[in-house]
Amino acid sequence: MDKIVNRVKSSPLITIDIKEYYQEGKREKINFSSFLDDGILIEKRFRDKLKNYKWNQFNDSFVYVVLEEDLIVPSWAFILISHYLSNNCLNYVFGERKNLEEKLYLEKINSVDFKSFKGKKVIIKGCSEIPYFEYVYFELTKKLSQVVFSLMYGEPCSTVPIFKNKILK
């Protein structure tokens, strides 16, 4: 009887699981409007509210700041909130949760040395349950398409070919 060989395991394919690019941690939302008085920024009260706010509650969190109402706010006010967040959370953005996730993904992707994938056959694993996975696919493909020999999507046993780079062959 012939020995069963796991060809997937012994193949030269490199599988990238996009879950590796998700940064675990709490996500917290701050509504900019909560520091205003009925939608109006009164500088002295605004500064006092920021000064007395418990910013350290975000020490282990990723924060996104939103302005949920259509208000006119001076530019320096955003700078001031950013200043308070800069030393009191893991990372932050002005924008929606999606903007935060995209920033975190991009930081993680940009920390990878993609030269190690040069000339390789790479599969971007499918069926991931991370938020905003489409963004990760776009950013990874942007980096990988410059260096890999071939890019596929799916699982090693069932892939969808994306492209072959004939120049790198």
C-alpha cells in the first residue's frame, strides 16, 4: 500500500492569513460633541472639560473620535483633543471605526519586509472573519504584486489564481 503524502504541506506555497494583520485590543469611541455645550464650543469650558476628562481610561485601547453632529468647530480644537489622546491610548484616529481599523491594518502591513516573498508562490487565505477585510486584501495585494511570482486566493487545496508575474520567473 502506498504511503499517503500531504502534498499541500510539502509544497512551496506560502499562505498568508489576513487575521495576522488584525491588532487585538479594545476599540473605544469618543464623541467630540460631548465636550461642547449644546453644540457650541466655549473655549474656557472646552479646555476645562478636556483637562478634567479621565483620558487614562483609554490606556489599553484603540480610539476613534467622531463628530456626530454637523457642527462648525475651530481646527485647534481637534489638535487639542489629539494632544490629550497622544499619551493615553494605544493609537487613535479622527473618523469612524473603519478608519481606525484601516490605519491599524496599514501599520501592521507596512511593518512587514515583503522582500522575503520575492519570487514565491503566495496564497492569501480566504474566509477570514476580521472587520473590513477588503481593505487588507487591497493593501496586501499592492505590496505582494511587486515581488511574488504568483498570487492566489483561497486555501492551498482550492485556490483561485489571481496572477503570475512572468518577469520574476
